[in-house]
Amino acid sequence: MSELTVQQLADAYQDYFSVEHGISINVKPVAGPLPDQTSLAAAIPPAFLLASDAGSLNTSVLRSLHRLGDMAEELANYLQQQARKIDLLLHYVLRQQDDATQRFVSQSYGGSGCCYLADAPLDTLQIVELKLFLDNNDGAVFCYGQVLHCEPQAEKWQIKVVFACIRDEDRELIVRASLHQQSRLLKQKAEQKAGQRQNNMPS
């Protein structure tokens, strides 16, 4: 797969919504051409594949049960409880993939890419191996990216990376996670405003 130009990366970064939120990410610069989908599939650690397959299976099964109506409600509740246990186990397994020497915290992320601060700069168009560990047991993603820009900010370097080689199902996972996080942030803001109004009411 050929590397993208800066303009192509900039256009791609605008394709999806991004949420300002910190999640753990691993960033590892790699040499050579941008891997293709075949190389990506071969490089994805088994734990990431297992988490993705388990999430898809849970969603599919629960959707099918909901079509059966009230008779399946107890079974659906039971399966949801088991799914939560599996999620916790997978979360633990995935965290073993989190390399502290390559760990950063995102400033924002979405279906197109992520942005983070680092002590050292990276060259524009540098290819990187990425691991994203999503909050709330939403899963984790392994993919390859390219650096869109690297600019100084607050005595560090702000690095914006575009997901240049990623599985479609993993991009969808990131999109869902970013939308869920945005919903949580909006709910928190609404609750804070409601609390402020209540505190300002005359007693």
C-alpha cells in the first residue's frame, strides 16, 4: 500500500467526528512502506482479534434475542451478565498489550485518527504502529497510521495521526466509542448545569 500525501491525510482526517477525550494509546514508529490489509491482518495480536470477535458476537446475539420479545428477556439479561464478565477478562488481557515505553494519552480521537502530546517530534508522513485502548470496556484497536502534522505545544509536541491502514470493523468500533463518549460528556454537562441552576435558586 502506498503512503498518502499530506493533503490526502488532511482530507481523510476530516471524514469522521472526533471527541476531545484522553485514552491510552501506544505509538511505535515503523520503517518501510505502509502495510496493506493483508500485512495488517497478520500483525494484529490475537488479543485484539478476540476482543473484536467477542464484541461483534455479543451484539449480534442480543439483537436477535430482542426480536423474540418478552420471552427472551430473562435469557438476554443472563447473556448480558456473562458478556460483562467476558469483557472484564478481555480488558485485562488487552492491558497486557499496553507497552509503557510507547504509551501516550490522546487529546482527541475519532474514526479518522487521533491527536496526542509527546516529548519528542515525529516527521510528517512517518508511518506508525498504533494500539488504542478504549474506555468503558469498549475494546481496543490495532492499526497503522501516518503522521499528519507535528507542532510544538506547551513545551511538548502535538502529533496528529491519521489511521491509514485499519480494518473497517475496527474503524466502526472507534466511531461508536467516540460517539458514546460524546454522549457521556453532554450528559455530564447537562447534569452540571442542572445542579448549578438548583444551587442558584433562592431558598
